[in-house]
Amino acid sequence: MIICIRNLARYNRRNIHYQKTIMTKHSYQKPSQQTQEDALKIARGTQRPAQTKEQTKLIAQGIQKGIDLYKKQQKEKARDLNRKLKKISSQKGQSVEPDDHEIQEIIVYRQHWLPWLLLFLTWLGVGIYFLI
């Protein structure tokens, strides 16, 4: 019985620590005043004649959440882009070292078969014309 209580206490300590880390990662931030005003302005602009104030507020909250989600996505894209740019710039900084290897360029010209086929058929037609 005592062993079970000790294990339960350890589990609860770990679980509380885990919950605290989750809570800090996903804590909801209050939207800015400008976002709230923009959402309310859009909701009022699309308001129907028989619509109540509560419905308009709910629509404004939905618009506000959409704006916040869009801002989060844009920030995440900007962070990813900055990471990629830093990685590329660090790679360029490392590859600035002079290379003693000579770079050979091999250019291969490939032609399509259709012009050659038409040329051959033309010469064949001219040859048959003169033979007949």
C-alpha cells in the first residue's frame, strides 16, 4: 500500500510538471485592440437587418480568431524563412574557401528526331520523283 502511494506521488509530480509545460506552450494571448476593432468593423459591415447584437459579437469573435490564426501562420512562415536563410548564408560562408579543382562543363546538344525524319522523307520523295 505504501509503495503504491509513493508511486502515485511520483506520477503526480511528473504529471503536474508535464501539465505546466503544456500550459505554457499553448497559453492563449488576448488579441490586440486593433484586431478586435477590425473584426467588429467587418462584422458590422456584413450585418443582416434582422441580426441581433449577440450574433454580431459572435461573428466578430470568429473573424478575430481567423485574423489571429492568419497572423500566427505568417509569423511561422517568416521564422521558417529566416532559418533557411541563416542556413544558406552559413553554408555560403563555409564554401567561400578556394577550390583547387578545375570545373569542367560538358555541353550536350540534343536534337529532335522530327526534322531529320522530314529531311529524309523529302530526299526520298525527290529521289522517287526523278526515278519515275
